[in-house]
Amino acid sequence: MAGVKSEETMHQHASALASLHNVKLEMGSAQYYALRQAIFQAGQPFITPCCRIVDLHCGKGEFLMPFIERNEDLCRFIMLDSSVDNVQKCMERFHVRMHLGFVRPGRLDLSQGFPDVSSRLTLCVGGLCSLPLDRRSEVLNDVLRHLEKGGAFIMVEELTNENDCASWLGSLMEAGFGHIERIWSSGKVCAWMAKK
């Protein structure tokens, strides 16, 4: 029936919420879909033919999926997550696209490393809040260093007493990003786009 979501579709959206750690966006909520749309609208203008898009904390791929659906024959997508289960789910979900060479899932714990690949667009949804401050700064510096000139970084994090909007903005500025703007917020969750 038109307008009715399948159980599989609803489960996929619920799975994406796990990548936000403690962020309380409800499955199927207007805020959840607004966040996905804001990430896509902010990132899509940076996509160029043959570019690479990296998701540093992909969960099960939900926030990268709109980019894949729109640009899979133009771009290459690297999906990274610290969870073996999430990487396995991405491999199952995107197995055809993997075999075609469009998508490459892999395991990466941001507390221990950073991928040595350049990108035109890098996403990180809920992946930095749990890192110690010094490591968080190192990751932001690495993101900037690996972005292509004219590329962008989209970050989504939960605001806490220690990590308010101004401190996240300050962290992005200290890393050396140029233009920074908040592209979405709801409750204690904010999304920023930072350009190189």
C-alpha cells in the first residue's frame, strides 16, 4: 500500500539511531527525517564526479544512503564504524554495490586511528562525543587534512553540559576549518557543516 512503511524499512531507520549513541531521536519522527534531509541537502552540492565520500561512524548506513542512491554511479563510498555488527550489516545491505566497487565498508575505531584516504565529503554522526578532548581534536585535524580543497565535513553531535554548541564550534575553528554553519538542530542534537 502507498504510504505504508515496511517492517524492514522501519527497522533500518531504527538501526541508524544506534549510531547517535545517546541521542534520543525517535524512529520515524519528523526530527529524524529532517536530520537526514538536512545532511543530504548540505552535502550534495559538494559531490563531484569520481569523488570519494567517507562516513566515519556509519552505523548501518542510513545517513549515507541518500548520497548512495543519488550518486552511486559517480562516486565511491567508504563506510566505517567501530562496531563489527554494524560493518557486517552494511556488508549485507550493500553487497551488490560492494561487488560493483561503489561501496566499501570497514571497521575503524576513531579512538585508535583515522583512515588514510582523501575525501570530498566526510560525515560523522555521533562519533566524536565519546572521545577524549585531545583525541577529538586530533580527529578533527585529520578530517581537515584528508578533505580535498573545497570539500566539506558534516558532523552531528549531542549537546551536553561540557560540550555545548560554542565548544563544538570552537573545536572546528581550532582545527582550521573555514566557513562553519549549523545546518540543523532539535533539542540537544545539532548538525554542523564545515568547509575546507
